[in-house]
Amino acid sequence: MPKIHVAAGVLNQTPLDWEGNFQRIIGAIQVAKDAGANLLCLPEMCLTGYGCEDQFFSPFTQQKAQESVQKLLDYSTDLVLLVGLPITYESRLYNVVAVLYQGKIQAYIPKQHLANEGIHYEARWFTPWPAGVRTRIDNIPFGDYRLGLGEITFGIEICQDAWEGEKRPAHALGKRGVSFICNPTASHFSFGKSKVRQQLAIEGAEIIQGGYVFANLLGNESGRTIFDGDAYIAQNGHILAQTKRFSFQDAQVIACSLDVLGYPTEADDLVSIGELKSKNGIIINPEIDAWESSSHIKEEEFSRSIALGLWDYLRKSYSYGYVISLSGGADSSAIASLCATAVHLAVEELGWEAVKKCLAYIPWINSCANEKDLVAQLMTTIYQGTVNSSADTRESAAALAASIGTEHHEIEIDGLVQGYRGLIEQTIQRPLTWEQDDITLQNVQARVRAPGVWMLANIKNALLLATSNRSEASVGYATMDGDTSGSISPIAGIDKAYLRTWLRWMEKEGLGGQWRVAGLANVNQLEPSAELRPLDSKQVDEEDLMPYPILNSLERWSFYEHQSPVACLESLKQVYGAHYSREQLDGFIHRFFRLWARNQWKRERYAPGFHVDDYSLDPKSWLRFPILSAGLEKDLPQ
Ligand SMILES: Nc1ncnc2c1ncn2[C@@H]1O[C@H](COP(=O)(O)OP(=O)(O)OC[C@H]2O[C@@H]([n+]3cccc(C(=O)O)c3)[C@H](O)[C@@H]2O)[C@@H](O)[C@H]1O
Ligand SMILES: Nc1ncnc2c1ncn2[C@@H]1O[C@H](COP(=O)(O)OP(=O)(O)OP(=O)(O)O)[C@@H](O)[C@H]1O
Ligand SMILES: NC(=O)CC[C@H](N)C(=O)O
């Protein structure tokens, strides 16, 4: 049986970073060569970055990608290289994998099925390539070809291709005869999805009775989307090698040998790219982290994906730190804990010297001696009290800041609130009262918190982190230009009910049962409250709105499962009917749809958030809704 030593590499690329992307590819090539690999499969669009958006339209982007391909040819003399790039053919743009070998571009294989659901918009830029069609560009084979290394043949599926069930190219490739398939991928993280990718690799191998080599992107590539960085080599129903997910490294490579079937060396759809050089291959198959089999896998994935997302965002935006307006409540405390987790995981995996190198653009980085120093300099938190703030939240914020080790400040903002209140009272010539002006008096406090915390962000050249979560975004429970202020919104993709579960886990158990944030003890005792009304009114979110689990269910049924308002009411009765009266359920559902429809304009204005769940409310990447509408409230039984 012929044998081939294959490698798959995950890369933390950045759109339009020609030199950086090239260097990371070279790094992966070096590891693959040292392991004696015959072939290295790299992620989809790894030359340009997958998230180039409308820059894909620019001929300049394609030209730069071609320049990188030319530079890579020298590295392909005895290693087959698969690299992704955009290519125009007959005035249409295609998402393509270039196959390089023996110093030559041997073939271009275009993607047949575009990713166009959820956060993916590939059809905006690319045209799908029809199965079975083959042509040439500058005499280079372009189309649905198999590649041949002597009697070993292989085919290519590009990411979405593999998600197409009976239509996936593997079926046709299997009939034509391939020893293995390579899949350069850019498949975004969401909870539990890596298991689906693993399964696709295993099934792909079974369909062709051969091997499957799968390589995904890694990290926060372009701002919103986080990639797990999972690569798999599969055969005979098993994963033979796989990467560790959510790595803070630039690249990771796995390698192993595949014993495969051989096929005839000549056919119309086969491009012979040369002979295979036999090598003594070394297996690279890192031990999989124990957390991957944790019963709290969702908590592990949530922490690790957001931590990597925050870390990459920091360094790719050349920021000097994170600033958080820390109320001592769930949302801001979760974000502070996640930033500290990011620093901890980076130091743990990369080591101190590599972390300093990674942040070398920060002028003060060399004054830090260790992780503790780094957290103190990178992270600034500020509690901004009013007469409506409780001692509990003040203490909760202080305790968390101390346990994490942030630079923490406390200020009183009542003077500013009263200043604005007096000015407007004078202007409209009447006093503002809680009876008549409830929302105005709440919102001014939230808005007055914004300028100071933005000042800290500017002084420190740091990112201001907005604390909105998905549940708040559903119902617009936030003050625009107040607590929505910030440049990124790390937890905007997750619901409040889950966030509270995660906070308890992070306090008591923590990552891998080892990295926990003990300072969350007070946070976890508090009931979520905006603390914007006078303290004696005992304002709590769930009374202003509805219980968070109900809010979350309504959001999912209506905007993920696309149930009608009437069907949502039925589901509500079934799931929560035993605990709430019909009147209460009616109240919740009317409130939900009224607030949902009224607040689309706010969802259009939130800072970019990270995608972590199977859906989000971000209109730029997932869920669109009219800004003005009659609202679905009217479609409920009256
Ligand atoms: N379709 C539309 N397009 C554009 N603008 C629209 C609009 N509909 C209303 N508006 C405008 O929206 C403005 C009202 O929005 P905005 O000023 O943000 O305020 P609003 O949404 O009315 O009130 C804020 C809510 O968030 C809660 N909150 C605030 C801050 C923090 C927290 C917390 O949990 O800690 C909670 C607060 O209790 C209150 O229920 C009005 O000026 C109105 O004209
Ligand atoms: N006293 C405060 N000091 C500093 N920031 C505050 C204060 N009160 C509110 N904020 C800011 O406004 C944001 C919105 O408040 P919100 O109540 O929604 O979140 P939270 O307080 O973090 O969590 P929870 O809602 O669970 O209490 C906070 O996350 C925080 O950034
Ligand atoms: N880049 C792609 O083709 C990604 C599509 C795939 N369905 C995913 O969501 O992971």
C-alpha cells in the first residue's frame, strides 16, 4: 500500500497582512519539513486572510496574493503546499486553493459551495465553481481536478464544500478515485462546533475509503469572528492527529502517515504533479488537553474563545490595554475576568519572554517583570458611584479588582449628574422628578459615566470594553452613548442567564479546574440591577424586564427558530406555564416584542461583538431586522 506523510497547519492570520501572513506560512512550512512531511494543507484564504470583506473586490488584493504565491514556490520543491487565495477567471472571482509543488503552481482548485449563512457572506464576493468543470488559466489547470503524486491521488474540498451532505465533492471524488482529501477551512467557532468538524473529516475519509486532512484558521482573525484553530488528520473512522484548540501561538502543525489506496496515474481529470519523495516522517500529534473532555465544555470553550479573541484584538489593534467601567455587577465583572484570563493563558502557553515580544509595540512593556505586573498595567477598572449605587456593588468591584490585580479607581459622579440636571431644569424651567422623568434621570447617570472612562482609554491608548450582553441587546436595556460606550463588546454574543452560570463556575471551578477568579464571590451574590433609580426603589433588571431565562427563550424561539409570536406564546405556556400565570406570560411576551421591535436602532449601534453562540443579534454579521416596523407585538393574540 502506498504511504504518504501529510501535515496540516493552523494559522492565526490577519486580513491584508501580506508579510505577516507569509511569515507565519513559512513558519508552518519549516515545522512540516522538519517532520518529513510530503504535503502541507493550510487554511482557506490563508494568503490574504479570510475576512478581507470588500477588499476581495480589489484587483490589488489578488495581485498581492499572487506575489506571495510566487515567493512560496521556492519552499515547494519537495513539499506539496496548499494555500488559499482569491482568483478572477472570466470576470468572476473564485475562492481558490493553489497547489504548489516542485517550484511550480501545479493547479488551482476553486470552491464549489459558498458559505452564505449566518455570519458568512461569501456570495457577495465569490462565484461557486460548477462540479465537473475544468479549464486552464495561463496554462495552469483550474477547476474540479484531482491531483496525482504517482499512484497516490488526492482531491480538495474547501470548507463549506464538506458541509453539503450528499452534495459534498467527496462523493464524486470517491467515485473518481482519491487516496485522500485535503480541506483548507475557515470555520468559525461556536459552542460544540469542533465536534461537527471532526465528524466531517471522519465521514469524508469514509466516503472515499481513504484519508482526510483538515486545517482551520486560528484566533480572532478580523475582529468579530474567532476560529478554534483545529486541524485533523482522519482515516478509518478515527482521528489520527489533531491540534490543541484556542492556541495563543501564531501557528500549529500536526503530521502523520497515511497508508492509502493507489489509482491509475492517467485520466482527464487528473493533474500529475510529480513523484512522491519517500521520507522518514515524524508524527506530530500533541496530547489533547484534559479540558476538552470536561463536563463543563461550554464554560471552557466560552472562556478560551473570548480570552483568545481579546488577546488577538489587543495586539492586532496595537492597543496598550483594556479599560472597563466596573460596576461590580455580572457583565462588567465577567469582562474583567475574561481579560485577566487572556493574559494568564497567553503567559501560560507562550512563556513570559514570548508574551513581551508579542506586545513589544507597548512602550512600557519592558518595565513589567511578570504576569502580575502586566495585568496591573494592561487593565484599568473604575467604579463610578452615584447616590443610587449600593455599598454591595462598590465592594464587589473593589474585591474583584484586587483579586485580579487591576489598576482600580473609584470616583463619584453625582456632581456631574446634578450639574446636568440643574442646567436642563433651568433651561426648561421646571424640576425633573422621578414620577415624571424616570428614564431621563436614569439615563443621565449612565451617560455621565461615559466621558471619564473614555478619557482613561485615551490616556492609556487602551480599548474601552463595552459590557452589553445579548439579552440586553434584545430589549434595548441599555443607555445609548452611556453604558453602550466602547470599541468592542466582548460578551454581546451571549445571554445573561448563561453568563450568570459561567460566573459561578469561574469563581468555584474555573479553567481546567485550576484557573479560577476567587474575587467573583461578591459578584455572584448580587441580583442584577442597573442601580439607576433611588436605592429605596430596589430596582432589579428582571422586574424591569422579565426573568432572564424567559427572555432568552423568547429570543431564541422567535429569531433563531423563526417561530411566530403566537407559537412563542404557546411554547412559553408549555415551558413556564407551571410557574407563571397566563397574565404574567402575556405581559412578558408583549413586553418582549414591543421592546425588541423598538430597539433595532440600538442593535445597529452596538460596538462589534464576538460570535460565540450559534446565533447573535449583530445586524452586520447575523440577524437583520427593520429599524422601523409595526413590531410583532400586534401579531399576538390580544
Ligand atoms: N426607532 C428608533 N430609532 C431611533 N431612535 C429611537 C427609536 N425609537 C426610540 N428612539 C429614541 O431612543 C431614545 C431612547 O433611548 P435611550 O436614551 O438609550 O433610553 P431608553 O431605551 O428609553 O431607556 C434605557 C433603558 O435601559 C435601562 N438601562 C440603562 C442603563 C443601564 C442599564 C443597566 O442594566 O445597567 C439599564 C434603563 O433602565 C431604561 O429602561 C429616545 O430619544 C428615542 O427618541
Ligand atoms: N457604579 C458603576 N461604576 C462603574 N460602572 C458602572 C456602574 N454602574 C454601571 N456601570 C457600567 O454600566 C454597565 C451597565 O450596567 P449593567 O447593570 O447592565 O451591568 P453590570 O452592572 O455589569 O451587571 P448587572 O446588570 O448584572 O448588575 C456596567 O457593566 C458598567 O460598565
Ligand atoms: N468558510 C466556510 O466555508 C465556512 C462554512 C461552514 N459552514 C462553517 O460555518 O463553518
